[in-house]
Amino acid sequence: MKAIPVTSLTVEAARRIVWFEEPEKALADPVRFMAYAMTYARHKDMQIIRQYVCDEDFRQALDRAPPGIIDPRSWAYWNLKMGRFPPPPLRQRTFSDRGAALKTSGAEERRRAGVQQWRKIREQMPPVDAEDARRRAARQWRGNYGRGKRT
């Protein structure tokens, strides 16, 4: 993924999106910055970012996003916007000794196997029209949560 340039507009957007660190530091890691942007950016912020980030960069950021930053709703939305329906499994964050926990639980191996399985399924599927995928997802959502249904 190419770097996002440090301009007055990108610094302003980065200050709002990654409020807990300096904007220049946030922009220095474009994958991590995009993960935060997909979760917290306003429409105005995303318009600024889209001047420098193409769809392929978005897909790379989704594939390489650190776990725990993108929430499930944003994960589903941005994968749909990038023509990926259904979305791949969302990466999960672990809070223990990473090396020992992954070796004993096999979580990382299961995640990798899930991603590989999803990629194999996607390779066998015909290309997805993003607008058609959006319509199907909206229909599915309305069927599950739409008018008149209460949980």
C-alpha cells in the first residue's frame, strides 16, 4: 500500500480519526491508519483520504488490518463496498502471551485456515457486481432486522 502524504487536509483528518497520537505518526503506517479510518472517519474525512487511496489500497488495508481496530459493522460495510460479499472472517485480537497462546490454542492456525478456505470459495465464485451484492445484503438485513421485526 502506498503512503498517504502529509498535507494540511490529511493531518486534519488524521487528528480526528486517530485522536490519541500525532497525525504524522498515524499517517506513517497507512494500513493501520486506514483501519482506523474505516471505523471512525466521517464522510468528509473519507473524501480527503480517497484522493490518495484507490480501491486496491483499500483491499490491501482490509487484508492486512491489525486485529481489534475495525468493528464488525465497518468490516462488513467496507468489504461490501470493495465487492467482497460475503466478507472474509474478521481477525480476532488475543489478550494473552501471544506466542504461547497461539501455540497452545491453535487460534492463528484456525484463522489462517479460515481465510484460506474463504479465498478458495471466492476463487470458485463468479465475479461479484458490487451494486448487486449491496442489494442482496440490504435484502438479507431487512429480512433479519427490518420493518416490524423486534429482537
